[in-house]
Amino acid sequence: MERYGIFSLLTICTVSAMLMAGCNSKADKDSNYMEKLELTTEWDKVFPQSDKVEHSKITFHNRYGVTLAADLYVPKNASGKLPAIAMSGPYGAVKEQVSGLYAQTLAERGFLTIAFDPSFTGESGGQPRAVSSPDINTEDFCAAVDYLSTREDVDPERIGILGICGFGGFAVNAAAIDTRIKATVAVTMYDMTRVTAKGYFDENDNADARYEMKRRLNAQRTEDYRNGEYAHAGGNPEVAPADAPQFLKDYVDFYKTKRGYHPRSLGSNEGFNTTAALSLINMPILSYADEIRSAVFLVHGEKAHSRYFSEDTFKKLTGDNKELLIVPGAVHTDLYDHTDVIPFDKIESFYREYLK
């Protein structure tokens, strides 16, 4: 028996237990993982509801046992198995903001879509709250694919994902690991691991700067443990200082005004946990972006401060099924909700080509 090793023994014990107890139904298995969430029933989005799609709330779980909340958008009068797209972002936003607008718009164009809140944020579960993780946030996209792949009205061979801002980077990272994803769109993307570890435009890319940041964050860990609660990094200010960079003013204009404010959005309120930055510093994403074989479409604004993230990522991608579109005159947040600027026609045609 010794030659089988510990993992084989565990497998034998597990199988034996299943045979003795009997296999549960899928619903019973799901109930073992799914945290019970309280989801709002009212329409509380920052955009108007469309009369061209059916909307409902759904939940699914990731492989860490976190239950995620999502809005499901299905084209009215749809039939058969549909192409499907899962989407999330921006970083610090909730599904009632940007990702929901994208999901509803693409559902109007014939796709079954879901917009989900990442783990530990919005209506999704997980403790502690307001955590960001390059691993778990990448996994959230893969978990959405799990869910879509098992729906009877979805063609599992025609599933795509879409990430906005920081979740554009996590979406590309998911495409590098999940071969079920056939097409990925990243809009106005950030690589959150790069900007956290190196600063904007890599201006703090040196060991001393990172050491000082890690020293400060680890001191905060001690304080958090002592206090029994996690300090928050703070969201956007109520009013941008006059000397603030333009992109901060743009964020304030979205997150802190009627245009985009939402009470569950970290970007509109207290921000992520301060110490969430530690894993972003230490675990860079996109290491295997050059190995993505499925289609990828990067969309960025010409005048966006974050444009270099998409341009540098595009340089890593290989194959003739990769595209980069620079939208003339657009800043970072224009691609959040300015429907006259967001290139929905080109996004739709990209998915039509690769989800067929």
C-alpha cells in the first residue's frame, strides 16, 4: 500500500466515501459551496434598463468557495444555445456601473451576458470585504466560465470574457490559463500588478521604493490585526484638488457624481483594503500572455493615461487573432460609459468572428 503515496490513498478514501454515501445531485453539491447572499431586487444601476433583454440575478461560486453575484442579461425571444460573455470591472466598480452597461448592450446585440461583482466586493460574498487578489480575481473569470458552460441555453464552445480597467488585465490573465475562453476583450485596461509594484509609467520601478512600500504595508498588517479590522486605502476624493492629474479628475467625475456613483462601489467610497496591495506587488500577472492561443481584442483611448498598458500587452501577444484598437480622442473613463465613444460595433464584430 505504501507505494501508492498519500494522494492516492486520499483519492481511494474519497471515492469510497462517495460510494457509501451516494452521489449528491448538482444542486446539493452547489449548496455545499454557495454562501447565501442577499441580492437587491430593484433596478439600481447607473444606466437605464433596456426593454430588449430579460434581466435577472444569478449566483455562482469560484474554486475558493466564494459565491459571486451577477446580473444575467438574455436577449428577448432568444432560442437555442447562445454565445455567452462574462464581464467585470472597472477596478473598484460594481456590476451596476460599467460592466452592467456593457453586458446589457451586448445582450441587445444577441449575446447572453453576465456582469459579476468580483470576490469580496459588491453583492458577491467572501470575507474579509474589499480584498483584491491577482489570483482570485483571475479565478473569478474562470468561475464565470464554469457557470456559463453548464447553462442549457449557452453553447460551451462559444464563451468569451470582457474586462474593463483593472479587470481587463485579469481577463487577459484568465485567457492565458483557461482554454475554454474563445475570445477576450480588454477595454481601457490596467495591469494592476505592474502599476502597484512599479508606479505609473514605471517611475518607481526600483528595489528601494518597493521595500519602503512593503515596509509600510506590513506595518499596517500589524495594526489591522491589533485593531481587529482592516484599514481601507480610500477611494476617490469628493472633489479633485486643482493640481491633481487629469486622470484623477476624470475618476472623480465618474465615481463621485450622479454619472457613476454607486453605494456599493469601492471606487465611489472607501476603496480596497490597504494591505490588498501586497499580493499585487508580489504576484505579477500576464507572465504567459504570449502563450494565449485564443482571440484577444484590446481597446484603449488615444488620450488615456493608461494607454501604455494595452500597447505593452499587445506587444506580448502572438498570432493573427490579436487586435489593438486606439479610440481617437478618448480618455480612460470615456470608455466606461460614453456609448457614442465605446466601439460597440467593433466589439460585436470581434465576438461574432471568434464565437462562432
